[in-house]
Amino acid sequence: MSPERQSSTMNTLAKRLYNVAPNDVTLTFGDDHTLTLAMRHAEFFQEELEAEGESADGTTYRIVDGDDDDTLLVARETDDGWTIVGEAVDVERT
């Protein structure tokens, strides 16, 4: 493993989401908007998180690592594929 990919550089929010799942989580976005999801799964592939959850209205959301170690990218499933919702800046167990 190269020094720049050591586990100490893993996304802290990704680790938190992984540790909370399969319990429900509340994601907070930069504008303080929140989204509560019933988690279906959360897995690491190498050091990249991929997770899916469902909102109360049945919409599926996918969560992956953001551009830095402090954000998660959140997308909503639509009839046309996935639409980016935004970057989550906090994860809490619901």
C-alpha cells in the first residue's frame, strides 16, 4: 500500500457511516439540510465507500466518498439514473 493511501487517510465520515450502518443515519449537508435514510448496505472497496439507503418516501440514495476526507457525495436514484443531491458534511445515527 502506498503511503498516501494508508488507512489513516480514510474519509472520516465514510468510516462513521460504515460503523453506524445498518442503523438509520441522518446526513447533514453544507446548507444544514438533513436527510434521514434507512441504510441498506455500506461497504468499502479498497478504501472507497459505497453505501445505499432509502428515505421515508421510498427513494433510493447512494453515498460515496467525496473529494476530500471530510465529505460524502450523495446521489438520488431517478428514472434517468442518478442525480447528485450534494455533499454531506456530517453523519449521525438516527
